[in-house]
Amino acid sequence: MKEKLEQIKAKGLEQIKNVKTIAELEEVRKELTGKKSELSEVLKSMKDLSPEEKKSTGMLATEIKKSFENTLQLKEEEIIDSMSVLDEPIDLTLPGKKVAGGALHPITQMKYDLNDAFLSLGFEVYSEDDISSEKYAFDNLNFAKNHPARQSMDTYWIEGTEEKEGTDRLCLRPHLTGGSVRYLLKHGAPARFVYPGEVYRNETTDARHERAFFQYEALIVDKNISFSSGIVMIQTILEKVFGRKIKTRMREGFFPFTEPGYEIDMECLVCGGKGCKVCNHNGWIEVMPGGVIHPNVLKSANLDPEVWTGFYINIGLDRLVMMRYGVDDVRLFHSGDLRFLKQFK
Amino acid sequence: MKVSLNLIRKYIDLPEGLTDEQIAYDMTLRTVEVDEVENIKQKFHDIVVGKILEVKEHPNADRLRICNVDIGEAEPVQIVCGGSNLYEGEYVVVSKPGAEVVWHGQGEPVKVSKTKMRGEVSCGMICAASEVYLGDFYPDENETEIIDLKGFECKPGDNVADLFGMTDTVLEIDNKSLSNRPDLWGHYGIARELSAIYDVPLKELQEFNIERDLPKYNVEIKDTEKCNRYIAVEIDGIDNRKSPMWMQSLLSKIGQRPINAIVDITNYVMFAVGQPLHAFDKTHVSGEKIIVRNAENGEELLLLDNNTIKLTTDDLVICDERDAMGLAGIRGGKKDSILPDTKGIVLEVANFSADTIRQTGKRFAEKTDAAIRYEKGLDTQRVKEGADLALRLIKEIFPESRIIKYTDVYPNETKKNKIKVSEEFLDTRLGKKIPQEKIKQILTSLGYELSYKNGEYDITVPTWRSTGDVTIKDDVMGDIARILSFDSFEAKPITITFEHSVKQNDVLLERRIKEYLAERCGFYEIFTYPWIEEKYIKSAGIDMEKSIKLATPPAPDLAYLRSSLIPAMLEAISKNLRYYDEFKLFDYEEVYKKGDYRPSSNDEILPIQNNYLTGCIVGKNAKEIFYEAKGVIENMARYCHMEEIKLEKIEKPSWADINAYLNITKNDETIGTVGLLSVKVMTETKIKRTNVAIFEINCDKFVPYASRTNEYEKLPGLPLVEKDLSILANEEITWKQIEESIKSKVKEVEFVDEYRGNQIPEGKKSITLKVKILNEGTTMTSEQINERINSILKVLDKKCGAKLREE
């Protein structure tokens, strides 16, 4: 009897071992542990045995059944582990399904990045309209009456107003700075705000020159502050744009609406300041002008220059984006060309 | 402007151990931008004196000679040369292999190498002047002539740069950075800046003593507003000789071609002290009298280049008793040239008003060096400095010359500006305390006079900074800051006082809209120009009457400024169709219309300017893209957190398809449109084989919510019962009618599908809708559900004539 059981066991375990699928497994399970299994048959024939034999054979049979059940359980787990939801091969190198395309213009991306940085410093965002007047674009900003920028060779004047002057002479704004006085007239001081936007100049265009381009300007007006705080704003911008601290220098510059004015250069990122073609071999690239707001500009904004002071910085967004990504033609920004725009995420 | 450091060193002793690059850097940071540092001698490496020992015929070439030349090395070298003036014993300029020369004086420098010419070895070149940067010294050089160094003290092997004084460093300064500094347009002014930067003394300019009782030259200034000072000196004993080598080489290095001694002296003085001057041949001045007056309207002047210009009363002319000889401070006329037979001159050293020069200067495309200086505003004191330097140089170069007459007519003197600057002002604005000694040193070096009392400086501005440059205390502070170098000030942290957080809903809304379109709806943002090509405006059917025009547009057909973003979008679509079949673009910018808009003050009336948004979806299936565009608009308010906008058919915009358009409204005001582009517009703009859904909205009409407006509804206890129904309805029945008819009977109704086809009778359509019914209290039995559905179908039949489709 015992030998028979051992035989059943050996045969059964061998059967389980050879099972490949869950269906086969169920088949084998029935065969080995079901009511009609050999094991059951053996147990049924036990009635002719002595009590001791009954006991020991019974124990052995139960043990075998347990062993079958355990082995089946393990086999089942083994089969499930090796199963795939796929019933055919899959090429993992095929491209994934496209998500909806679309992107902000790279200039807008840069603008929003800078807005975020300046918002964290408590700046407001302001925007002036595209069309302004000579008073706001030039007179308020301490431009001399005969400054060349006032000529139609430089500024786009609106037809019918070009021979007039002051508030009657209208133009597409040649810079953002006019907006600073508009803001200050409306909100007064102290103030800290940025005013990004597009400006327009009558120029011949080429890969480095545009008639319409984007600037980002910031102004702080407060009491008793020093121009040297301007450096913090500059660092903020560059760190935001390039993701790390960028070496800068501040040097003498001149603008009608500042006194003193300065130019800010950043280390040339192409050559690391050693000098290359991009930086005209001097290791520095001019990135932004800035300066202390001229007392005459404060007066235009109805603010007392004895009480208030402040400083500007202005940055060319086109130039910054070009430097950031190595874009070699400024005209691409207005091209509306998807081959260009799709490159920006 | 080019600055010779050799000439600078005449005026100051630069600190020792300073490299030229450091000087350029220090100047760039503190005064003006130096574009380039040019080491002049560097160009002359391997260019040496040679002595021709022997000249032989070339066996294979008629025009070439073979020269045996001593170039100061152990052995003489053989050089093949085509020069027409070769002779034995001649001292010549030899460029050895490795030297860089300009072939025939044209193009970029090329490296000389040992070569064979028609079979004969040539170890270098015997050079013509223009080939070795010396063309200025040999203006009459014949093409085949090489430099003959006769008269120079030299020996073979000497570097040629030394012979011509080409041992110098020249700084190229960006003229733009000089535009506000009239005092820096001469070397002396630059030297003054360096004296302040390095704290070294500036040498005084020497005066020239005029004999007391000289007769006066007759000068009459008729318009004393425009001419502030006029020194006229009549000098005899002049001829057409060349200026000395040192002067020629200085002029050559700073980009001025030497001509003759008198012209060179006037140029030299202008570049040394920044004062323009002019020499007339004295015999050309009729009546020995100079008159400075306004031109008459229509008066004509013959210029040196033989062009005649017509003058107006705004132009100031220098005249003799008969007629005009030149335009004051700008350029001379034909009549006044210095000629080979000139024996005596009248030297003009004058000061003219900047405005006059600028006004008249506009007539000419190119500004003369004199005009550039005058229009910046020169001080009148400089006139004497210029005259003194010129007279000293004339005496030096023409020792036999005699001053016959001298006049100084001086109607207006440049007054020194006076400014008070408090110490406290300087401390706060500079952000740190600068010792009084340092302030005194900086300002005194720059020519300011100052005294200090009770915390305040009494400052007198030098004349050369008093012509508009320095007028207020901020200017003085700026001078101190820049000489210390802006870079030397530590960044002061910006302090913030939190009164309120920055929350600008309109600014945020713009961003939400752009991000919604780009990130959720898959649009690419474009930027377009404000001036629009006329053909696109016409194609879009936009009324140009309301548009603003530019006085001087970038091109004749770009005069109109946008009153709608549609035309520019059409252009972008048609261009992108070359590369893509399907795409989505949007453009968010200002548009302009005639009107009355006063953003800042009542006196300023601007056109109406609004932020508009346009977007397009380009694709083949017209209906699909229309509904996609409609969906973009319908969902905008929800995702951009702004007040509801609605869509209804009110009025067809010029560019839209006759059937497929909807107006966008807010509070019953039409603020935009969405629609398919009409066949007409697509034909005109060459948009082919595709369709375009387009929308345009005035975003200034949007009202952003101040915060999110989500609403919470308690979750239903039991699941909704959903049922899809396919019904047949007449074509005229709209979805809206269907939806409205059963709204009250269901919890929700959704559109699933619309179908026309074989199984559907003509004039009908099949619509599938999903209705969701709420369990009331308990789970509904299937009978209850059927009962509800039947009642829905009954309503649909009654109100819309729609029947359940037989499957």
C-alpha cells in the first residue's frame, strides 16, 4: 500500500512539474486531488486494513495530498509570474502615443520665468499700450528736443501726427521706458514693477536686427536706496535664465532717462570669458542697460527727486533667448514658423 | 574714434606696469567702451630694412628682377621682385617669410612664405607701401614702385615700424559711447579721464604768446547766437610741404591720411584737443574780411566735391566780402582749398552753436569730424587751446612763418555750471561712504573745483562739461560712481516691506489663457508684426478705414497697423501649410482702432488699443475642426477662471463661411467670433486642400475671477442609470432643441454622435444621446427605468418629432 502511495506521489509531482498553463494545472489538480483521483481510490480501499495501517496510511495519504496542494500552489504562482497580458509580441522601440502638442512662444516662456522671479521679490507686472505719444516716449524721459531717436529714421510715427509734437505726435513705442512714468502717475511711489513688452524701431533688418523686438524692464522707486541694489535684480534675471550664477560687470553707460547710467555685461558663455568670435574677443557680452532714474523723469511722474530715487534695468528678451538657445536669426521670433516654434517645450 | 596711447602719454605719465589691455578695460568700465586694442607694431613683425646688393635680370620673365638683398642676417638672401625702381645700394622694405602683408594693398593680410617665381627662389618680398600698411606715407606711389628708404637713417635688419613711428597701441573707442561727452572727442580729454582713473597728474596745455600789437584781422559775426567765438589768424610764409614723420605717423595710426603740413596740423589739433579748425588760403578771402552770417534763402554754395547745395536761413555760412566760402563748422567750399601755390593762410578757430551744426548737418549723409564735435556742444575756452596748439605747431614746422594779423571775437563765453551736493546725498545714493579725500581727488582730476562746508560740497563744473553734460548733482554723483567703477560697489540687498501680496488678476488671466491654449488645447503661440501686408487685410475683408497708418512704414504695402489679428494669422497659416497639413496656432496681441483713449492723462488722446486673441485649427475635416474650435471657446471660461462667455449666431464676420460661424458674447455684447474660414478667403490667400477653423476675441472684455470658483456637490448615494438612445430626427431639429426638450426629465444629457448615411432616410439624421437618470431613493427596477425612458422618448417625439431608431 505504502509503495503504491509513494508511486502516486512521485508520478503526481512529476505531472505537476510538467504543467505549462493554468488550464493544464486545473486539469492536473482535478486528477491528483479530485474525488476521482488515484489518491481517493487508495483511501477508499483502506477499509480492509488494520487500524494501525489505516492510521499510518491515512496520514501518509493526507501528507501526499498536502504536498500536491502546496506544489500546485507554487506551480500556479510560477505560471502567473511568467504570464503576460499580451497575447502577441510587443516592439518596445515603437514610439509612444503623442500627447497634444502646443507650446508658448519662447519669448513668452522667458517672460513668464522672469515674471515668476520678480513676483517673488514683490514686483508687480505692468504693461503699457503699443501706441504712445512723443510726450510719453521722449519728453517725459528727458530726451533732448533734437535727440536723433525722435526722427522718423528711428521711430515709427503714426500717419497724420508725424509733424506735430508732444501728446499729439503718436508713435509705436520705441522702448518700454515710457510705461514707467504711466505706472508711477497712476500708482505713485514707492513702487517696484516690471513691464515686459514689444518695442518698435525703424531699422534695416538682418539676422541680428529687428524692427519689432521684445524687452523686459524693471523699475524700483523708493527713498534712500543706492543704485548698487540694481545688481541684485540683474543677478535675479540671469540666474533665472541660465539656472546658475553668471559673472557680470557693470560699466559706464549713458541714457537720457538715467543719471548715472550703466551697461551690464555678462561673461561670454560660449568661451567662458576667454574671448571668442561671439563676444568680439573680449570675453564679455553686453546684456542690459540700466541706471538711476533721472530726476527729470521723476518730475514727469509728479515725484519729488529730493525724496525719491530708483533704478531701472532693461533686458532684450530676444537677445536673451538667442543666447540661451543659440538661435542665430532674430527674425525667427516673428516668423510664426512651426518648424522653429515646435523646438520649444 | 581711435586713440593713440603715445599721444596720451604726452599728456600724462601712465602708471608703470600697466598693460594696454588693462588700460582699455579700466576705460571701458569707467568712461567709454573700448572696442579694440590694436598693437600697431605687431603688424610689422618680420618686416625689415633690406639693402639691395645686386640686381639681375630674371631669365624667364621680362618684368621681374632677381635681387640679392642684405637683410641684416649672416648671408644675403635672394628675392624676386617686379618693382620698377630697383637699383643696387637701394634701401628697401623686405617682408621675410612669416610676415603678413596685404597683396597689392587690397584684402586681408596674407602670410609671406619662401617660394619660387618662374623657377627662381624668392626668400620674401620687397614691398610697396600699400602692401605693408604704409600707403598713407606714399600717397603718390605708382603701382609698380616699391618703397625707397632713401633719406632714412637705417641699417639692414632694422624693423620698419620704428622708421615710421608705427610703435604704438591704438584704442578703438565706440563712438556711440562718446555721444554725451563733447570733452572726450580729443586725446587730451581721454588723458584727463585716465588721470582721474589712475590718480596721476594731467599736464597743462602750453599757451602760445601772440605779439601784443598785432593788427586785427577783420572778422564780423552777424549772428552772434550761432557763433560764440571766432579766432582768425593770418599767417605768411606757408607752403605745401609735408608734415614731419611723427605727425604723419600719428595721423595715419588714428585713421587720418596725411596730406600736407597745414591740413595735417588742423587735423592733429582736432584729434589732440577736440577743437576743429580750418585754414583758408589767404588769397581766396576777398577783401581780407571774414563774415559769419545766416545764409540767404536759396543761396548756393559750391562744395569741394563740385556739388552745389542750396542753403536756407537756418544755415550758417563763413563768407568773404563777396560770397560764401564754407558751411560753418561742417565743411568747406571749393573756394577755400589749400593749393600747391598757397603762400599764406587765414586760420579759423571757432565755436558754433551745437543746434545750428546739427540742423545743417542733416543735409549730408555723412558727418564730418568737425560737425560731429560741434554738434555735441563744445566749450568756447577750447578755441584758444586749439589756436595755441596750432600756432605752436606751425611755428615748429614752418620756422620762417610769420603771424601778420590776429583777432579773437568772443560774443558768448561758456559759463561754468555751479552745483551744490550734500554729503548725505552722496552717501545714500552711492550706498557707501566715500572719504572726502577720494571725492576731492576724483572731481579735481576731472577738472571740477570744489569746496566743502557743513556737509555740503560747492562744486564748479569745468567749462568742457558745462555745455549740457553736467547740470545737476546726480551728474556729479554719477562721475564719482563711475570713476570708482560701478563694479566696485557691492550689491545691496533689496529690502521688501510686505504691505500686501501682489495679485493682479488681469495679468494672471492672460497667462491662464495662453497656458490653456498651449498646454491643454495643443496650440502653438506665434507673434506677428503690428504692420500688416495689405493683401491679407483685403482678403480678410477688414475695413481699412478704421485702421491706423504709419507715416514711414517698413515697406509701402506695410503701412496699415492691425485692427484685427486675422490677417496676420492668415499669413502664418498659408506659410506653414508648406510644411504641415494640420496644426493649431494662436496669437495674443494688441490691435488698434481710431478712437479716443486716454490711459494716463487727459491731454493725451491715443487710438483705442485692445488685447485680442486669435487662434486657428487647420485640418481636413471642416466640421471636426469647427467643433474643436467651439470646444476651445466653450471651455475657456471654466479652465481660465473667468466669467462665463456665450456662443450664439448673431452676425457673420467678413472672413467666415456663410453657414459655420458663431459669435462670442459676454453680457449680451459681442466680443468675438468663431467660425470656418470662407471659401473666398481661402482662395485669395492660397490656403488649399484643407480647412481652417478660426476664432478671434477681445480679451479685454474678459472678467477674471479673483479666486477659484469650484462648487462641491454631495456625491449621489446610488449610481446614475445611464442609457444611450439613438433617435431619428429631421435635419432642421438642432441639438439645442433636443437638449432643452428633455432637460427636466433627466439628471444629465450628453451628445454622443450624429450620423447620416445609407440607412437613414433623406432629410433626416440619426442622433445618439446619453441620458443619465438619478435613482430616487432606492434602486430602480427595470420596469421603472423603462417607464422613465419611455416618457423621455414621448417628449422627444412630441417636441422634436424624433423617434427611436429601429435597430
